[in-house]
Amino acid sequence: MTSNLSIQQLRSLPKVDLHRHLDCSMRWSTLLEIATTLKLPFPQNPQKQQQYFLVTEPMVNLEAVLNKFLMAQKVLASEEILERLAFEACEDAFNDGVRIVEFRYAPTFISEGHPSLTFEKIHQAFLRGIARAQKTIPIAVGLICILQRILPLDKVEAVTNFAIENKDSFLAMDLADNEEGFEPKPFAPFFAAARKAGLHTTIHTGEAPNPLSTQWIYDAIEILGAERIGHGVQAIQSPELMQYLIKKDIPLEICPYSNYLTQAFKTYEDHPLKKLIDAGVPVTLNSDDPGMFASTLSDDYLIAHQYQKLSFIDFYKCNETSYKHSFISEAEKSRVWSR
């Protein structure tokens, strides 16, 4: 199908991105530069470099993609690198038409690969990069702290405490990584504590195909208090769940290109994006891991336009939903959205 809207037109559309991993948003040229400086082994053949570092074609499943992210972890080796990452991620988002962005990151993901980087050093480096970017570009930026399901609960508790201690510079907490084998109940006290401290909740769930996916989405809302659902595309399997999301006004943070690369759906045409929108489910469009995918949010819009037949009107509605459900303050959002 030939697109009626060009990537340039989609890039010019003011956009909100609620689901973007900061630690997987490194600019490709920067990644290569840092990998070279750190003397990391990687192919010297340019055609093989992206294949080595990035995810640019469908993987076997979500777990295979998550394993690939360990390549990104290796370059996050210093405070200076993290500050540069945050600055350039803001710059790249703005140049793609994004005016409001909520970055999320897992402190444990970075510190695990680089023990000298404490949670505090990581966080302050990101804040410096964001502050530097905001001096030159009108973009509203917030940070979400990710808990990793796969880690021991004492580490999860440590990250929760860190998020609460830094509640003035975190918007929310998230729970990510593989769902299978990780019941939500053990994590409930952490999210209850974060909520009590004033932090919002968004949960990665219902991303990969699984007979339990729809129940996991219910659990994220009812047990963990999710206000938004990260991905949640498997909600399409349950009309009852879709009505529940509509009634509760809980939006899905959908990332079409990511869902294709993780093989949540085999083809772009199979993706339930348009069906969810037509059913009235609150839907937002997001980029997920643009650095690791060598993509932009506008690429997700182009996929949605070409293969799901979404129009400019659909995109405006998705951005209205994103704006409404963003955890960033109204004052900060309106400051950049009206410009």
C-alpha cells in the first residue's frame, strides 16, 4: 500500500511519547563512537554493525530482544556518557516532532553492568543531560523508574526506596521484563509505597502472546494499581477486558514497530491497533526503544498509517489521549504544547 502521508509530514506533527526507554535511546553514531572509545569488540564491516548492536528485524520472541539489550548496557559506562545520552535523546525526540516525552529507565540495568555507577550517579547524570537540553529546546520531559521483575525482591525494594527518595524528579514507577513466572502480588507492596509517596504507576504487561496475557493486564490494574498499561496489545483477545479499560479510562501505551520486532504480532497488518481504537479503548502511540531499533516515533506513525490506515485525525486523537494521561504537570505540558 502506498502511503498518502510522508514521513516528513508525520515528523512535523506535534507528538507525545509516553513509553520510551532512555537507556535504549542512544543515537547510533554515538553508540559506535563510544564502543570504539571503550575498545569494545564489534564487527568493522558497517553492514554488520547494526546487526550486531541493534534489533532491526524480527526476533524469535520478546526474550530474545531483551537479551539483545545487553549490548546497549555495555556502552553505558560513565556519568559523562549517560549525560550525553539524555541530552541527545531529548534532542532527537524534539527533532522528530516530540514535544512531551516520558523517559523510563531501570537503575539496576545500568548499574549491574557498571558497579561504580550508583543509582544516584545514574539519575543525576540523566537529570543534567535533560536540563541542558531544555535550555535550548522547548520540550517537556519526565522520568519513570523501572523495577525489573527478574531481580531478587531485595533489589526491587532498593530501587523502590530510591524512586521514593527521588519522588521530586521521578513521575512514576514501572515494572518490566518477562512476565511469565513472575506473579504480581510480591510487587504490590512496592507500588503501594510508591503510590503513597505520590508516584504514579504504569506497568509493562500484556505484550507477548500468552494464554495468561489478559489476566496479567487485569492483575496489573487491580493488584498493582496501574494507571496506564505498557503495551497491553493482547487486550484484543478479550472484549470484556477492552470494555474494562474503556470504563476505567486506562490507556494502552502501544509501540507498533516494537511489537513487530518482538513478534507479539507476525505482521504489521495483524497488529490490533486499529481494532482497539475502533472499539474505543484509550490508545497512545509510542516508540519504546528507538536507539535499539534505529527508529523514531514518526516511523511508528508511518507504520500505523500504511498498514493500519490511521489518519491524521486518528493521530491527533492518540496525542490527545497521550497528553491527557501524561504524568507530567499540566503547566509543563501546556508550556511546550502551545508553541
